[in-house]
Amino acid sequence: MPETTVVLSEEVREAVAARRPVVALESTIIAHGLPRPRNLAVAGELEALVREGGAVPATIAVLDGVARIGLDKAGLERVAVDPAVRKLGHRDLAPALATGASGATTVSATAFLAARAGIGVFATGGLGGVHRGWTDTQDESADLRLLARTRIAVVCAGVKSILAVPATLQRLETLGVGVLGYRTDRFPGFYLSSSGEPVDWTVRSPEEAAAVVRARDALGGPAAALIVANPVPEESQLDPAMHDRVLAVALDECRERGITGQAVTPFLLEYLMRETGGASLEANLAAVRGNVALAARIAAAL
């Protein structure tokens, strides 16, 4: 890529060159995942958590056709307040760069840009995955295929609980994406500490997770992500009975209204937030904070 297409902040560039720990952060949660002005406060909080863990934060976004790896205060503010900031997946990057657009990066776009910049650890909330009713709609997040060909460690709270978790885990296995449970033998459920689905491998410390990353890199072979699935603390999770009840109603309403494709996830997440009185948002934030803190410790251990 031309040097002017992807630009690392001075701090991130120096850290990558010196092989100091860096953690990539997505910007979609800032632009589209949280209400204003709380979104900007959370953006600063997450970067501070990375620094507390001994790493350099690299929040990623596209501004005026330039992919920025590491945002300054003005960049964070723009992502948080500018209504023209779009939502960019990996496939949207080329048009955005070519047309001078601005956008917040999703999991797929952030992972791609982070790996291209030489950053090995990425923290997010929940991944996309296989949607419920996949046999009818063939609806699957672009996150999965991108992670299957991107060598990066992704710390997350599983996949969004509105998705088909067993089908998503099966798809990750088919694609060769490794999954580790962090201090758990159950795959997390995003808002919930457990989805009820088992994981094959468990690590107990950032150092153990880092050892798996090093072993993967030493083996070589196909480039693929390693998912470190870190559950939201039980005391911070959404009440499971409330979650199941509200989600069932939300799914019914989705079908009745004929909502399909990319509109499904934002509709369901907004419905959950409204009908749980904001409790789902607090669980989401608790998960993100935990993931960011753990990612910094893993990056430092590497």
C-alpha cells in the first residue's frame, strides 16, 4: 500500500519498530455502539486501560481516505461526534480510501489493518458469526473468513449472543481459527459469562496465552487468527433469564417486520438495550473493559 494510504501514529510506529507491546482497538464501538457523549469517554477509558497494562493503544479508523493506526485526541473526537462517519468492514476499505471517506472500523477491518501494521494483538467486545436461521438466509459475518486468513490474536467475549453460537464455533473450526477459553472451559456468550458451549483448550494466564501465540508463529503454516475468549465477570453479566426472554421477543419482532441482512444485528442490539433498561449495554462495556485489559497483558507477555 502507498505510505499515504495507511498511516501509523508516531507512538505506534515507534512501538512497533522497537517490538514493544501494542494493542489494536476498533472504532465502531465509539462511532456506532454507544450513546454520545459517553462514547468519547469510553474511548479514552479503553486507551487508558491498555496503557495501565503496559502496552500502547492503537485505535484504528479511516479519516478522509487515510487509514489511521493510532488516533490522537482530535481523531477520537471526530469518530465520536461526526454523524458522517460510516461503518467500515474489510471489504469497504478500498472504496473508503479511494473516495476520501471517513469511517469507523469493524472487527474485520480493524484486524486486517492491525495485522498489516505489524500489530499482533487486538481487543474487541464480541465477534460476528453465523446468524440464526442460516440455513434459510446464508447470513454469516465477514469477520469469520477474514480471521481465517489474518495472523492476529483477538481477545473477545465470544460472539454476540444474538447469533447461532454452536454454528459459529463449527464454522471457526472449519476455517482453522484457534479458540482458547481464558480461565473457562465454556465459550463466553458476550452479554453472558457462558454460552453453554464447550471450548477444547483453556489458558489460565496472559503468559499461557502468549505461549500459544508463539507456538502458532513458530509452526508457520496458514495465517489464521487465534481467539482468546474472555468471559464477562458473572457479577457483570446480563441476567440470563432476562436475556433469553427479551431476545426471544426481539427475534419474533425481527421476523414479523421482515428485517434481514445487515439490519438484523443493530435492530436486535438496540432492542436488547431498550428492553433491558440499558443493562445489556453495561454488560457489553464490562466485557470490553475486561478484554482490553487482558489484551494489554498478553501483548506485554509477548
